[in-house]
Amino acid sequence: MAPAKRPSAEGRVTIARHGTLPSRHPLVSIVAMFAVVLGIAGASLTGITAFNLWDATQAIADNSVVLDDEKPLPPSLGAIEGGVNLLLVGTDSCEGQDVSIFPRCANDDSPGERNDVTMLVHISDEPRRVTVVSFPRDMLVPIPSCKKSDGSGNISAMSSQMINASYWYGGLGCTVDTVEALIGDDFNIDFAAAIRWTGVINMSDAIGGVDVCVAGDISDVHTGLNLTAGTHTLKGVEALQFLRIRHGIGDGSDLGRISNQQQFMGSMVRKLQSDSVLANPATLLNLATTAISQVQQKQLVLSSGLTNPTLMVQIAMAVKNVPYEDIVFVQYPTVYSSDGLRVQPLKDDAKALFDAIRANQPLTLTGDASGGYAVEVTGEATPSATPAPGATDTGATPAAGTDTPVAPPVEDRVALPSDITGQTAADTTCTLPQK
């Protein structure tokens, strides 16, 4: 299927793309996983007592989800050939939410729980690279036969459903199965996490806020977000509103919302890599205790493999010094269906992306920053500080008979198909108000 042609900026038309089902509200970005990972790392490295660490681990384990009884957990990140894959899910559950912030929860107008944000995080083996793939919630995909989340049996396989129905049918494990089946070629997801609205609010508070740029005034009655043009530091409820917003930005679509979330993620990664966060034991300990409390309050669910604090530390250490240009946020390539209400996967373009990921090749984006005209690239960020000696393994080796490192060979970057939209952590972007 050929991709639909985009209208020119002058002739851009907003289409109501969600007419069949009530509007859902996506939320979290990569914030949950980075916060958990870095928080546990901080707790381990700053001397939390053995009892408290055991108690925290037990709290997480008691609420974990087993992805595959037959799949052995890897002993460490470095032992995983080709890297590690984590699936991050944001759900629309009203369980445990503040109805004053989410009035729809008082009306029970949307029963069930869906994965309205679905992101795959791939961390490569050496040299370290990070690729975050967002899957549009309205994308029509096959859902395989999955175990029901209550353990009462299996759901039947379905040939075409919105991907955000997978959590509704079978919980976190079913969403993992669905994404693995979509990517194909025996692609395995090692770990997964799901977070609800209140969990996002609390985790963003613990991080201390993320800077975002808005190119013009935004006012959205659906999320309650009101921002003036300029740069804002968002946390708590405002951070969640920014991650959920779609009606007030770009073309009003979920694709625009994805690129808005990518702006948030890129800015957050730059903050988490800065010394002001990673070198602050109090901040890291706060992240750890907040993450534990979210598990206990059932606002955060982890797969069983992530109950190992040592592995969490290894993941944190693997990503914290990856160059900005090698932290890439992309949307799974899609084309609108004939009715304009859903999107279909472009599997050939997706294959080019995942072939490059499997080969651990550096990526170059050739498409637009946003599939929904929601962000524009305004500049390029540079690292705020030089890593401490020994903090980054460049892969260089000393020449024979000398202590001078020899730089590794320059790798050819893979130019992704132009239908794959996205941005890198090196891109500074601004959100565009809806026209």
C-alpha cells in the first residue's frame, strides 16, 4: 500500500480520526522506565540498607508480570547478544486515579484498560545505541492468541484490531506478544513495564520537571493544558497533560501526539544525562523510593525480570552516556486507512528499521520530525558536561607499544525510509499549536 500524500501546509485539513471508539488519553513517555532504572541505580550506589533494598525488591516482585515461563532471564545486559528490548506501556485505567483531575473516571465512560501508549526501547550491545519506537494506538494489527490477564485461559487470535486493545484483552503479556508478532523474525522483548496516570504524575515530580518548548500559545479543553509560547519546565499534572495532548497541537491526531511525546523524551534524556541529576544522590534516592511506592499503589507494573535491582543498575549504566545523536525516537511507519480513522502498518519500511536495529547500525532520519505536524526542529543540543574519565567506553584500543588510544572506524549510517518520522536526543524541537 502506498503511503498517503500529505497536504501542503497551506491546505492542511484536520480529520476526525477517532470516530468509531471514544477518545482515549495516552500519557507516559519513556519517563517511567528511565526513572525506575536510574532510581534503583541511585539507591544501590548510595548505600541504602540491605534490608530496605530487599524490601523494595520484594514489593516489586509481588506485583510483577511473568512474560514467558519458558524464557530464561539474561544474567546481565552485557551478556545479551545484540542488546536488550524493553516494552513501555501507558494505560488509560481509572483505577486509583483522582477524579478531580480525571472527571471521566467518575462517570466510568470508558471501562477496561488499554495500552494507549506503546513504546519499544532497544538498547544495543557495544557500541551502545538507543532506539525508541512508538506504535500508534490506532494502528490495526493482528493480535495473537494470548493468556488472559486473570489467568482464566486464552483469548482467541484476531486478524485486525487496534493495537491498544491488546492490553484490554490480555494485559501486559498480550501487548508484548502482539508487538513481537508485528515485528516478526523471532524478535524477543526481554522486559516490560506499564504505568497509569497517577504514576506518571508522581514520577515526573520526582524527576523535578522536564523543559519543553511551545512555538505558540496552547489551550486544550480536553486535557486542561494551557501554555503560552516559549519554554516551560513541566512536572506533575502539567507533564501528564503535555504527554496526553493532541487536540491543541499539530493536526489534532495521535501521530502528532507521538512526536510531542518525543520532544518530551529527548529533553528528559538530556536532563537525565546531565551531572545535575546523575551526580545527585538525593535525587536518585527520591526516584527509587517514588518508583517503589508506585508499584505498591498499583500505578506501575513491571515484568518479573525487572525485579532484579542489579539488572536495573546495569541498564542504567548502559544508557547514561550514549551520544545524543545515537538516541533516536521514531514512529512505527504507517499509512492512513481509506476512511481516515485508523492507520495501517507499512511493513517494508518497518523491516528496514528493524534490520538496522538488529545489525546495530547508526541511524539517520530522512523523514519529517512529526507525522502529525506537531513539532518542528529548532536546533541541535550538545552535551552539557564531559563524562568523567572512564565513564564512557569508546571502543578505542591502544596502538601496539603505546598508550595512545586508536579511534574505532567510522561506521556508515543507515538512512531510514522517509515515511519513518522522528527525532534524536540531539534535536531540540518545539511543539506547534493546532492551526
